[in-house]
Amino acid sequence: MDFGYTDDQRDIQRTARDLLAERAKPERVRELAEAGRTDDALWRELCELGWPGIAIAEEHGGQGLGTIELSILCEELGRSLAPVPLLPTALAAALIQHGGSDEQRARWLPDLASGETVGALASGSDGSSDLVIGGAEAGVIVLVEDDGSARVCAASDAEVAPLASVDPTRSAARVSFGEAGEALGGDACVGLGHALVAISSELVGVCSRTLEMTVAYVKDRKQFGVPVGSYQAVSHRCAQMLLDTEKARSAAAFAAWAADSEPSLLAEAAAMAKAACSDAGREVTASAIQAHGGIGFTWEADVHWLYKRAQLDAALLGGGKRHRAQLAGILADRVGASAPA
């Protein structure tokens, strides 16, 4: 199976990478993160380019492209750590587009597609969630309960308490719906699969950029007159980082393909992708801290921003353990269905 991008998809990737390399340089990300602010100018520019609506149907104001195109943007945003609310907005839009009624889509998707409204996706139980990425600035929030049910609510109708998280490049909040909100009427599980692909893709970008930074550092940093990367322990660590990154990339690519081309495989593919990418995000960024040695854990080192992003993305909608258990359940049901009576 060929997971290579089409010419148009490569153009999207190249444009996104060039734009973010110019607009979201590490010093800019650091400045905004330390101030606890979103990059409003960059967000407006991305909205003008149609990024928030790239995977939203044209009838609702989006560009009508696919999950693969959205995953490309998410990967580039993960590489740059751009402090904009595109991922949480895309997650909310995915649940509403695939799980909402016609009225819910008409109400929320046009403003999400234009970026006029910021979205957020919460997961929790009993109508509340302790950590909602993007929740502090969201206009609409989708809550996915532990039992798989979902509902959508205007942020003004919920209790939203901003809070600080380990990743200051994004806003966060504690959210309680109470009795507010409307149940999503369509197939919320499909929307959840699309959301998992987007998060996984961002983790691939985090891993990819972390690996590049680490390899560049161990080539340049010298100890006893030789690059530290020439030591076997360091080179083995970098090789494992590469292996973890490429496993995550392959799993995320398969899940994005399934979302667009083989929906019957989406639940399985999304679970595999989120498990692989959550594990890779945590392992690769932790290894990068170690490979950077004495400066790796300091505030001045840029690599710790990637580590922090990976921790939250890995936990969003469940980590590797949860999705491996889900995958085991899917496979057990398949075996049971094929067993002779």
C-alpha cells in the first residue's frame, strides 16, 4: 500500500512547513508561552488560509478535503508548536460533523470552519472534565463521556474555569456541563476516530522535530574532543528514537487513510495509531531530554517545550494502555464473530 502524498498534498505540507517556520520560530513560541497568550495574528492568518475548515464539508463553509490533509497540518503544527487553537477546534469539528444532527452541524460548523469560533474537545465522566485543551478560549465544547456518548454545548452555558497546564503553549480549562448541552445525534464513534487521527498526527510532528533537534545537538556537542553522538549509548538512543518515530508515522498514516478510504477499519486503525503515537511521543521526547545532557532539563533548552506538548497529547482521549485494550476488544469481537457456532 502506497502512503505517499499526492502532488496537492505535498504542496499543502510544503506551504504549511514554510509558513510555520517563518511565523512560529522557537523564540516566538517561547515568548507567547511565557506570557500565556495565543498567537492571535497567526491564528487570523491560518483562518484566512482556511486551515480550521480543511476537513469540514463545503456545504458548511469548509474546504471539503479529507482527514489526510488535516493530518498533514496537524503534523506541521506539532513540529512547530505554534500557539494556535487549530487542533482543539478540529477535534470539536470532527465530532460535530460526524456525530451531530443536521441542525447541530448547521449551527456550529460554519463558524468553526472560518475560525470565528474556537472549539474544544473534552473527555470525562458525569458531565465534567478536569483538563480541556483550548477550553479557556473555546466558544463551543464537545464532551465525550467514558461510556462513549457525546454532547455539544456552548461554552457560555457550561462552567469553564481556566487553569495552567504543563504545556503553556495552549490554553486549558476545567469544564463542567451539568445538565447543559445537546446529545450528538449521529455516529459519535466515527467522529472520535477522526479526532484520534488528528492527535496522533500532531504527535508524529512532535517526535519528528524532537529527533531532528537531538541528532543535530549530538553531532555538534563535543566531549573529550569528539561528538557525543559517536558514543554507542547515545547513538543507540537516537536509533531507538528514529524507530519509535517511524512506527508512529506509519500507524498515523494508516489511520488517516482508513478515515478517508476504508471507514470500516477506522476504529481499529485509530486505536493502533493513538497507542503507538502516545507511546512514541513520551519516549522520544524523554530520550531527547537525556541526550541533551546537562542542558536538557533547563528552561533555556527548547526541547522541553516538545516534551510538554507530548505529555498532554499522549493523554488526550486516552493513552497507549487504553487504546491497546480497545484494540484487543475489537480483535476479540472479530475472532468471536468468525468462530463456528
